[in-house]
Amino acid sequence: MYSSSFSILADQVVTSVCRVLFSTAFFANHILE
């Protein structure tokens, strides 16, 4: 139960981090161009 909840939470965190990194890279690339 706990392991499953932690896995789901970790997945959401990873997804959020990826979105932030992608957004940052997108804006940085747009500004540099």
C-alpha cells in the first residue's frame, strides 16, 4: 500500500520536473533565438 502510494507520488513528481525542465528549455531557446 505504502510502496504503491510512494510509486504514484514519485511518478507525479518526475512528470512535474520534466514539464518544468521542458518549459525552461523551451523559453530559454526561444529567448536565445
